[in-house]
Amino acid sequence: MLNLRQRNIVTYLIEKQQYVTIKELASFFGVSARSIQYDLEKVTDYVTEGGGELNRDKKNGVQLSASDTLKKSFWLQSLKPAYDKHYSPQERHDQILKYLFESFKPMSKNRFSELLYVSRRTIVEDMKGVEKWLRERNLNLAYIQNKGYIIEGSEQSFRQAYVEVISSHHNLENLPDNLTVLTDKEYLEIDGSVKKVLTKLNHHLVQSSKDGLIYHIAITIHRLRNGYQISMPPNELLKLEKEMEFQIAKEIKQEIERNFDISLPMAEIGYITLHLLGAKKATVEDTTDFAEYSLLISTINRFIEKVSLQFGVDLTHDELLKKSLLVHLRPAIYRMQFHLRNKNPLREEIHQRYPDIVAAVSLHIGVIEHEFKVMFNEDEKAYIALHIGSAIERKMEYRDRKIRAVLVCASGVGTSQLLKSRIERFYRDIDVVTVCSVYELQDENLRKNQIDWIISTVSISDIKIPVILVSPFLVKEDRKKIGRKLEIEREKANQSDQAELNLNELLPEKRILWEVEEKDWEESIKKAVNLLERDNIVTDHYLTAILNLFKEKGPYMIIGKGLAMPHAGPKDGVNQPGISFIQLKNPVCFHHPKYDPIRYVVCLATTDAEIHLNALRQLSELLMSKTNMKEIAAGGKTELIRLVNKVSKM
């Protein structure tokens, strides 16, 4: 009798109606070529008995010849419903985990082989990946002689991993046929209970977090029914009782107990509370109830400031970034405090797209970790890097928009409306956001609305935004004044278009020095800046600005072990973009708690806040690679120049 995969092979060959290679079959069914060869031996006998023939060719593979009688026979027709139920290696991995989590006794290799229609050898190989996955979640895959495999570990780790297995691949609208923890009806009852409580208490979660909570409760019921209880230290439970989410968990408990005739211990309420605390909220308003809300806001501001200083991109006024980080970090802090996982499916993609930003987040995340006494894992860091990357891209897109202006006159009406109509007539590059009186001007509102200019018929002082004084009739001299200002902005935009400059264009060989001897951090920075000053990239004010920043902010420019990137703002004496690179013969102390001493000093100068991002990305590709750094250390200046040219093509 054929097993499921062997019957699927027959169906596959009949539908193909041509030769199929062993390699193609092995790839399609997710098993080894050896397993396919074994299957084909069984298929040959079975097909021959049914009046067909399996033709073999060394070069082309195998082809099935089946008579009409064979095709119409009952056994062949019965193959169709089972077709496409073979498992890929990843699907086998997930199925093995699900079986292990659902089983209360060891499962043998033979049993897995029967369930998944693969050989015992394939199961043994699959178990290596399963064991690694469990180990990463503080669980152990134990093998009991003559009995089989079973998962060992704490009940908390067991349940967290169990929820991850289920929620990673399923949602309530698409429950898998073989998800046997509870019935579909029971899942929907839990769903109704959770929705009822969340709606009643006006507590909003994103759908994925809501689904995760439902699976968490389902597994809780399943484990309690089979005698497995979870424990929580009394002091932790006491701390959780102070949270609003604890009251929500208590109401959910009451609903579940009423619907399932089961008693949930206090520890179970505690873990439901933890799930709620670690869940993603739907809006920023749902985050303001955080006990340390003010502290989190100020810490986020300091974190953004440090990242901004490193990249030379001012993100400190990006309200969307602040709100996004607030929504993400509030539950993330709880997840880290209680060791809850939040798998990031975009992690690898984020690392590839924003390697320099991931490095910057890893460097400065200590600001948040220290304040809240947590350690963020790589999944969480990647999420934070995604928020930073999006903010930087918004900043770059912002350059291409129109000039946003506010029109002001003594009354805020009449003459300003006349001025507005004339500006709209003469200047398509200016977007008049609003018309107001001088008394209505506030720096905070101007900043929030991203206002670039104030065009006014009256004199204005004590405002940080540029003011252009004109007459209500916008006479020729006024138009010349606005025209000159627009030309300056266009020139800046043209310079910004150089943002895709490559590293080798900004860092020529003449600005690379090796075996430089300097006594301290200040002299090292001076040397790097002098290379730029010599080429008229910067004025002497640039060095002063960097030193002042260092004294005010500390070693903000340290971006990795042994690497400093001093820089100031575009308005601090920058004439044109450029980079210098020095290698210190004897590394010096920059007073960084983690990455001292510093051997490499890379000085950046830009005429626009974003202009060096492409070159910096290439520089990060170069310097964040351990292999590259070893080659630079061994090959010196010549090797650095070769690698600079290499990454400049990336």
C-alpha cells in the first residue's frame, strides 16, 4: 500500500505527462533524492499491478505511462483529495513542533515518519532544527530511549513558545484543520469573551496582539485541563496588580471561567496581564496610561537626539517618530522585563536595508536600557531601526516639497488676503499654509506645522523662522527679495540631489592618513578636521562646533568599537561635502564606556543634513564587517582604499 507522499508522486507524474527528474521530485516534495528513489520502487510495483508502467531514463528521470482503465479506476481518483498535502521542510518543522507541544508523552521517530510521510532519516535531520529552535526559547528537546522525543522546560517558556508556533502561522479566520488544542467553537467562544471585555473597558489592541491573546488563553485552558499549572513569584504578581491591565485580565478570567467551567489561578491572571502589557497598542492614546510615561517620553527624546547627532540628520522635531517609538517601546519594555518574545519577521530585511541604522540603534539603545533596566534583543532593535529609517526617509522626501509659508499682517485679514492672492499668482513653489495676525504667531505651532518662512507686512522679532518683510501689494522689490530667497533654496535642493554621492567621491586618497600619532581625543579630532580645512571643505569654525558638541553631549560620535565619526551641522562652517579618515598609531581614549580606545577617526562634513547618507551607508558596509576590518588592520591604507572603491559600487 502506498503512503500519502507516494500516492502524491503518482498523481504528480500523471499530471505532468512527461519525464520528471529525481531532483525536481525531491525539491517539490521537500525530501532527499534517496527518499524519492525509495518511493519510486514502491510506486513501480503499485503502478504495474494497476496496468501502468514507470519508465526510467538516466538523463531525463522518470515518466508514468497509465492506461485509460488505470486513470479511471477508483484508487487513482481517490488520490485527488489528498494531493498537495505533502510538507515542505519548513512545514514539517512547524508540524513537529505542534505535535510535540500537544503531546503529553514522548513521540517516536516512527510516529513522526507516519504522520509526515517521510523517512526516519529525514525526521532525524528535521529534529536538529527543532532542537535549535527550542533551545533559543529556553526549552530542551529530550530523547527518551525506546520512547521518543519530548519537550522539557519551565511552564512559562513552554507556553510562550507554544503560542508562538500557533500564532505565527494562523489566525482565527483560518484555523488549521489539525489544531487540536481546542475545538473551533471553543476558540470562537474565547474570541467573543476577549472582545466583550476589551470593548467594555475601551482597551484597543492591534489584531495580531488580540489573536495572540486568544491563543494564550486557549493554551492556558488546554494545559490546566491536563493538570499543568504555571507559577509566578508573589512580588511580581503584587507589582502587576497595580497595572490597569491586571483589572482587564481579571474580567477576562471571569468570562472564561463562566464559559468553560474552569478555575484560573492568580498566576494565570498574572500571565494574561503580562500578555496585555506586552501587546501592541492600536494608538498612541492607549500608551499614556503607562506609569512611567513622562520618563519614557524624555528618554525617547534623548535617544533620538543621540541618533540625530550620529547621522547629522535632525530628527528631534519629528513628532511621528516620537509617537511611533512611544507606541512600540511601552509594550517592548514589558516584553524585555518579563522575557517575552516578539519575533520580527522583517529582521533580516531591515538589517540588509538599514545596516548603519541598526548599528546606531545598538550603539545608543543603552539610553533606554539603562533607564528601564532592560536589555533589548535583536528583534526589538530591528523594529526600532525601522522607525528611525522611516523617519530619515521622510526627512529626505521633505526636501522636495514646496516652501511652506505663513502670511502675517497687523489685522490678520484684509491686507494678508491681498498678499496671499499675489503670492499664489507669482510663485508656484510657495504653499501659503495660513494667514494670521502677528499676535497669533507661536514658535511651537510653527514648528509642528513645518513652516519654512514667514512673509509679513509688519516687522516681527523673537521668532526663530526666517521672516521676509514685504508690502501688501508685493511690489517689484518685494518680488526680487522673495526671488533671491527662492534661488538660495533651489541651490540647497541642488546640493541635496548629491545625496547619492559615493564614498570614494567624498573620501579621496589624499584625505586618508595612516600611523598618525596624537596624544588624546581632542588632538585626534583636530587632525581629522584639519584635513578637511586644508581642502576648503570646512572653515575653522567647524572644529570649534565639534569640540563644543563633545563637551556638551559627551562622545556622541563613537559609533562602534575603536571607531569615531566626529561631525557638526551644515551651518557650522561647511563649504562643501567631504570626509577625512585617519588611523591612529596608538589608540586614544574618547571616554566612551564601551568602545574605547579609538583607533579610527572619520570626520564628516555636509552642506545638507542628508547629503552623506549614501556614503555613510557604504562606509557602514565597510566598517561593520569584521572581515573588512581585519583586512584593513593587516593591509593598511592600501587595503582601505581598495575597499572604499569596492563598497562605492554597492
